[in-house]
Amino acid sequence: MDEKKFRALLFQEQMTHCTIPSPELASDVLNGLLKLLFHQFSDKTYHNQRSFDNAYRNVKQRFFDLVEAIHDDLGIDCERIVNQFYESLPKIRLMLLDDADAISEGDPAAKNTMEVIRTYPGFFAIAAHRIAHQLYLLKLPYVPRIFAEHAHNLTGIDIHPGANIGQRFCIDHGTGIVIGETTHIGDDVKIYQGVTLGALSVEKSMAQTKRHPTIENNVVIYAGATILGGKTIVGHHSIIGGNVWITKSIEPNSTVYYSGLAQKHTKNGD
């Protein structure tokens, strides 16, 4: 194809309206939401309620514009999604404060929760996920994944917005973590860098099935561990050592680790 025909082809495609909002607009909205929820994300100081209320309304309007951009072709009820999402913000913020406390308490290097919120990539990834997950539950297309990929790009932590994550979630370091769409994580779980919670099969026919593992309450998963499969359950109060490969369920109160070239599985207290 010569250059003139190629340009004409590109022009025809450019004339086609894209219902997926730009990553730049979506990322701007996400950052605006985080700055309102936590002053640690913002360099701006509000000296009165009126100026803050104006900023709050501005972010809400930009969020509405983001949702409305995909409305025409998909028939989305913009007002319902925006209103229900904003009604969920107090709960999301409380969950994130608990996450920040869990990270601060679990990391000896953390000075306080303010440092965690301001500087820790794990907290940023969790915050983006909590917001993206709520929009995923509201069945808003495209935007949750764009939010998740924005956080992935900045932190190296890849959490699908469909993943269900409980309270007081702690990510330490975090680079290289992958958490799949149908993963279910309980409360008080701590995960280190390089952990994969993935699927045994990536066949398209399995799209509507549970493909990713369940991690029960009070589990610690150390660096480089790989846990695969929708039927795989890691029982509560278990410790998963670094670099292990798990495709079968682990009983509660277990420890799984490598000793030499062999993987070992023990019940705590045995």
C-alpha cells in the first residue's frame, strides 16, 4: 500500500467515533479523586469549605463527562453510575485508611500512615483498585481497566478491577505482582513483590468461569510465589514461602516453602 492510500485509510479510521475514553482523561479523573480522598496526594491546601466544595464538584463533573463519553453507543445510565459511585466513596476511603494502617503496621521501614499514603506504590495500587473495582461492580465498561492500567504503569503492580479484595490488604514492595480478574482475597492478607495469582488456563471459553485462586484471611505470600487456578484455595492463617508454585489447595494454618530443590508443605504446629 502506498503512502497516500495508507493516509486515506488512517483518515477513515480517525473519522470513526471511539467510545473508549482516552487514558489521559481517565487518569486525570482518577488522580483528581485520589487527591480529594487523601490530602497526601495533593500539593494544594484548601483554606475554606467553599473552595474545597468547588474542587469536589469539578472532579465530579469531570467524572460525569468521562462516563457520558461512552454513553451514546452503549446506553449507560450516567447519573445512576455517578451517583452510586459517589455514595460509595465514604466506604472506599475507610477501607483505604485500614489498608494504609495495615501497611504501616506490617512494614518496619514505614514511619507512619502519612508516609504510606504519600509514597508507597503498594498503597497507590490498592487505592486505584478500590475505585476501579467499585466501577466494575457498577458495570461501567472500559474505565475500570484504564484506571487499573494507569496504576500498573506507575507501580508495576497489575490488579484486574474484577478482583475481590478484603479489608486491611497489605502490599509490600509490590513490583511485579499480578492479580487476576476472578481472584478472591480475604481480610488481613499480605503479599510481597513478584507474586502471581493467576489462571491455569487462558482459553477464551473460560472467560465467565472462576479462573483465579482464593486466598483466605490472614495469609502471607512471600516474593515470587505463583498460585494458579480457580479451584485453588489457600487456607486461612497460612504462610506461602518465596518462589513456590501452587496449583492445588492448601489447608488452613499451613506453611509451604522450598528446601533445596524440594517444595514442602507442613501444617503449623505439626
